[in-house]
Amino acid sequence: MAEQEGLWAEIPNESVKSLRGSLKSMPKSIARGARRDLRHVGDAIIAEQKGILDGSLPGKVVASGKEFHTIHYKSGTTRVVTRTRYAALARAGKDSSGAMRAGIGAGLRTRIVAGKTRSGLNIQTTSSRMPPGKEWMPQTWQKKRFRHPVFNGGGWASQAGQPYFFAPVIKGRNDMVRRMNTIIDDAMKEASK
């Protein structure tokens, strides 16, 4: 199996599995309409993700100190872990063209999975619409903070990301499952007439 590209979230739904066999026996016009409606069931989540991407750019991130955490193991040993603490600052630079964020938004997809082992709705982002050399950004931009080389050759810098992917999926999950079930029930009723 090919490795999954980009970020993805799958919302399992067993009624999609039952629809898989029923679509073959339904009249083609009903089956086509059900498939079309199911493809658009995740549009509200994708619109919210694009809204986050279209929002204001995150500010600058700087290291503000160190934190020390003690980890206690069951064996009785302890270990001190040092973590860097970061502070967010206001954005100081000029606004960018937005091509990278537009590419991330254009790569968001909804797909219905109705296989033998998995069934449900798959929301994912791909790097197919990213500018050249930025194919890795859909995953990186989701992080709260990431590091990148400074473009004038001066080492590395920390930058704030813009978590855009998982919060809208979690927030809209129940509504999406409800709409999926309604579409499936309507198609079954229409086919049984």
C-alpha cells in the first residue's frame, strides 16, 4: 500500500460500508446522486480550514528561556529533561503573497472510503498545488512552531505555524456523520421505491 501523503483524518462510518453494496444494485441516477452528495459532505470542514489559512499570519517566535521537567519512572529512577520555552511576538515583517497558504488550501480534499476493511470519510491535504520547493509545507504549517534555515544564510530561525487541519475536523465531525447518514438513508429509501 502506498504511503499516505500529507495530513489526513478518517472519520469511520459503518453505514458507508453498507452503502457500497447497495450502490451497485441501485438505479444509476440515484447512485450517482448519492456519490455526488457524499463527496461534498466535508465541504464545511474544508471551508473552515481555508478560513484559518486565509486569516492573519502568525507572529514571530523566539526562545525565552528553559524549563526543567522531572520524569519519574516505575523502576524508581528519575530523569531531568530540559525544554526550551518559546514566546510569541507580534508580526514585524511585511505580509507575504499568500501563495503557499493558497496552495495548502487548494490541496484539501474529501474522499469517501468504502472498502472491505475501512469505511468512512477521509479528509486530507496533499502537496499537489504547492509552489515548487514547498511540497513539505502542508505538514509543517500545521505545527505550532517549526524551524527553518534563514534565507540570507544566517543559521536557523523559529517560526510560528498555523494549526489549521485537525481542530475543524474534530469540531465538525458529528455534523458530518449526521449528514452522511442522511444522504445514505435518503438514497436507500429512494432506491426501495
